Amino acid sequence: MRLSIVHETKYRYATPANYTIQYLRLSPQSTGQQKVLNWKLDLPVPAKPFLDGFGNTAHVLVIDKPHQEIRIRARGEVEVSDEPLVLPDAGPHRPELFMRSTELTAQDEALIRFAESFRRQTANNRASAVESLMSAVREKVDYKAGVTEVTTPAAQAFAKGAGVCQDHAHVFVSCCRQLNIPARYVSGYLAPKNMTVNSDGSVQGMASHAWAEAWIDGVGWQGFDVANHVRAHGRHVRVAVGLDYLDACPVRGFHRGGSGESMGVDVTVRAAGAEDDDQTKLAQEQQQQQ
């Protein structure tokens, strides 16, 4: 499937900010199961690209003059495979790095007891145990917006029994690490299975998304979308990975000055189908005739 994605983030201030620095992780990379056909960042000023410590493509955006609005737009096309996500390459670090606990993934007694209930199954069949863990986390933590925040720890979301995709990912990652299974947080995009196409070609329900990856010895990194109770596959576009949300979130930074900050995020996608292919072929034929 070929997906065309537009992700726009807008910041506005009631009074001008004097200085803003933002770290952007908005650019997907090509892997064996996704191919970035084209990608562009539309920014108010040029940003400096770099690879972060987890190997993600990142940019640092600095605005050092008075401003009351910032618009950050990422857009492009990504072709994804329908097969379940498997990345045999460990990446720039040994999988053991992703055993490290963070404030957002730390366990309390309740989360430890829950994870330990899978210990025996993990010893017998790690891959099967991780699948069962995904199902159990989703059963324990209902999908409900508005009950958690981006800074809500896994243990707190587990105790509430509700949260959104990032909470599901944090709880799953926390449990995997308790079971000595390296696991990492993933940010990206998800195209719903039953996509409703609007009159303008955009797809309802498309949004930025979060899931997790667990390292299975002899196989590699496997993706688990706990919120949707599925293995990550052809409708998932990976953008960034990290120990938790803070390492992989699309935009993170701070500003000086500027009161009354508000932020809006809008994500849309277009499914590039046969009609687009026909238009491309027509354009190529016209170029050949000229």
C-alpha cells in the first residue's frame, strides 16, 4: 500500500515568544518493509538534520527572533508491505539497551505481578508469550481518551485501567522489560483497516500513532500495536523509536517568552491507488512525446 501523509503542527502565542528550539522526529526511514518514496519538511526557518542516539532521522529547529506562530508540516509518500513487521537488524545498538527503565516505563508492584504471570510462558515460548501479553494488556487497559497525559507513567495508566495508544505501548514495554525482553516505543502513523475516503481524498481516522517493538532472539524486532490488538503490519508507518514517548515524540522543545500558548495538530492521509498510477503514467507519456 502506498500512503501519502501530511502532518501539521501549529503553535500560537498570545504575546510574542523571543526564542524557540524544537527537536523534530517527523521523517520516516526506509526499511525492508517500508520505502520512503518522497518526504519533505515545511518549516518557518531551515532546520539542521542529524541522527539521534537511537538512529532516528531528526532535525533541530531554532527561531531566535520574535514570533507568535510556528507551523511545522511534514509530508510525503511511503510504500508499506502488508506483511507483519519484522526487523532482523538490531540497529545501531544492542537490543539490551532497551532493557533500561525510564520514569514513564517504571513498574510498581501491581505491574510487576501482572508481568510475572507470563514468566513461565516466556521460558517456554517467548514469541507466544509476547503475543499473549499484548492481548492481556489491551484487556486490562481500555482505550479511552482524556484520562491520561503524555507524561502519565505506565504504572499509573495500568492502575486507571484506561488510556490511549502511548499508554498501551508504555505498559507493554514495561512488562516486556520486567520479563527480560528488550522492548522499545515506536511513533508513527496508522491507516485504519476500514478507511473512509472523504471528498477531498483524505482518509477519516488517520492519525499519528504509537505502538511497541519487542526483540525476539533469532527473529529480530517485531511490532505490536497493543491499542488495536494487532501485530504492526502494512498500515503502520514507522517514524522513530526510543525508550519511551519522550525519545520518539514528533515534536519536543521549549520557548522563552510568549504567553498563552496553544497547539493544534492535524494529520491526514491519501491512499495512492490506481488513479494516481494512471496519472503518473499519463504524465510520463506526455513527457516522452515532448
